[in-house]
Amino acid sequence: MATTSESLAFDRGVRPMMEIVLPEKAAAIIGFHADPELQARIEELARKSTEGELTEDERAEYAGYVRANKFVAILKRQAQNLTNSQS
């Protein structure tokens, strides 16, 4: 898990780009959810990870989903902050 300082630095680093990209898409980003098939795959990998049953390829796949999830969470937070500041 990223440290608070790392998270703050990342947020600060991407904020200018998010302010360009997010205004028209903020609501869509805030409401985004993975499709059911993808969500099921992530849950399967999470279960296997907890049980120590991931293959090397699955471990890499799961790491990619975890990284993507963190990025989506950052986008959602930035979109929510932008929406709140415009209210």
C-alpha cells in the first residue's frame, strides 16, 4: 500500500491533467464499475491469493488489477473533488 506522502504526491502530480480530462466526464467516472465478468475474475484471483493458490501468471494478472483499481480509485476521488468544488 502506498504511503500517505506517496499518495499525496501522486494526486498532486496528476491533478492538472485530471482538471483537463474530468470536467465533462466526472459523473461517468464517479459511477464507473467493472463489468460483472471482470469483477468475478478479480474476486476469484483475490480468493486464490488469500488461499495461497495463485500461479505466477495469476499473481501478475492480479497485481495488474490491483494497480488498475488504485488508479480508478484516484480518478474517482479526483472527479468527486472536482464535482464538489463546482457545487
